[in-house]
Amino acid sequence: MVSTKDGDYIKSYILNSTEPTVSVSFGSTELGTKPAPKVAYFSARGPDVRSPWILKPDILAPGYDIIAAWAPNVPFAPIRGGEDYLKTDYAIISGTSMSCPHVGGIAALLKSAHRDWSPSMIRSAMMTTADILDNAEAAGTPLDFGSGHVNPNRAMDPGLVYDVGVKDYMNYLCAMNYTKPQIAVITGESPGSISCEFATLDLNYPSFSVVMNNTNTSIVVFQRVVTNVAAGGSVYRGDLEIPKGMKVVVEPATIRFDEKYSTAAFNVTVEVDLSGIGGVDYVGIKSDYIGNYGYLTWVELNGTHVVRSPIVSVEASPKT
């Protein structure tokens, strides 16, 4: 299989040579290709139109040109002008259907190592330990890669995690104006047993999404609780990387844990004013400033754990 351009060269060589010859050599793995990893052009970007209060995507994983097992009795590609189909045991596939197995496999490995972790704790571990720079030290934006490119080894020992329970999700659905009968379909409970007394759009998520109003300004207070999953006690300091047009205050700025599975609560107040920057355009991030996103990173004092969460401002009615 060659490109049209290369094919034209080959045909020209054959037609203009009295004794055309060819040699074939097997390719080898190329290391150090830059930039890598890279978000594919066809990968969906954020924010989530239906639920902009949660930053999407969550995370990035390998999903382009992946060699994967293929059902041998299922046609893979047409040949001979579509009269017949190629069948194969393995195929090169791209898309979400390839990145999902990578993340699912990593989640299974984390669950096997930490049997008492909830699905939300596993997701948090992957998100807060992800890589945000490629090997050329260039960054995309959280609307491209979410919290970053998944790093399985670091996710095994995240230090802190953000946990979310069933009731938390029910309160979130309530705040999104789902009816009790609709929520009951999801939870399997009777509508009469569902309470929306504590409805909130502030889910205990390992990211922060500020939904802008029509004046390009917004102030949001996030409430979060983190759980220490490392052995023994620890102390963390909150570090901030904030772009122009955004002010962030973390209270308290230092959190302490006495033992494994102890928790700590904190608030993050985010004030965004993009009026002097020209607003937000989610067809692409504005190029005249770093971007409408930053990071809150909990850094373990006298330790090795680094727990990073993106802070992003999004439009109330984002462009598609």
C-alpha cells in the first residue's frame, strides 16, 4: 500500500525503465519521533455541550494505528473493487474503540492492585497523574486531552484521589433538572425514594470547569474532598499555574493527612475575566494568551506525590 504520489513515481519508473527492479525490506520501530504523543485530528474536543460543568474529555490514551485482534470471520476491508473482502486475525485500527481498551485495561490493573478502590478513585488516579506535555515539550489544551495522556505507572501510586459516590451523581442529575422518574431509571430505585434536597452541579471531580456567562466574566467556588491513598500521613501544598484573565484562591493552601484513607476538604475560588482579552473561542483557543486554563497541583512536602487538576473556563453555549 503506497500513497498516490509514490504510486505515480513507481509507475513512471516502470514505464521508463528497460529493466525495472525492486527490493523490499521490512520496516523497523522508529523511536524518538516528535511530536508524540499527539491528539488525533478526528478526536472529539471539549467542552461537553450537555454538561459543561464537568470538563471533558477526561483523559487521552493511545488510539491511532493500533495493531489489534480482529474477528477472523468478519470482513475487514474490500479488495478487487469490492467484489471480495480481506479477512485477517489482526488489523490496524484507529479511534475511540482503540483508546477505550487501553484505559479499560489500565483501570483493571489498578483495580487488581487496589481492590478497595471505587471506579471514581481509579479514574481520579489516572487523571491526576497524566502527562500534559509531549516529547517536544509542547502542550495542547485540556479541551484536547482533558487531564493529559494516561501514565499507568504513575497512576498506580497517585497519593490522593477524588472519590464520587452514587448519591453524588444523583445530586448532580437533580441539578441538571432530570426528573425523579428519570433518575430512577438509572439508579433502579423507586422515584419516591429519591431526594433532590442537596442538588448541586459541583461534583467532586478531579478537574474544575468554570462556565462563563455572557459578559465574559464568572466567579465560581468549588468544594472538593480528597482521600489519602498512600501509606501513612502526609502534608500537601497547593501550587497554582494560572493564565492571564484568571484568579484562583485555594483554601486552605496546605492540607494534612494523619493516615491512609483520611480525607481533607478544600475550596477553590476561581474568578475569570476575559473582557480585556477578547473573549473565548472554542473552535480554537485564543492564541494571544496562554489559554483559558490553568492547573491546581497538590505537591507532597518531603514526599514524591504530585496531584494535578486542570482549571478551565468554558462557554455556556460552546460552539461546535
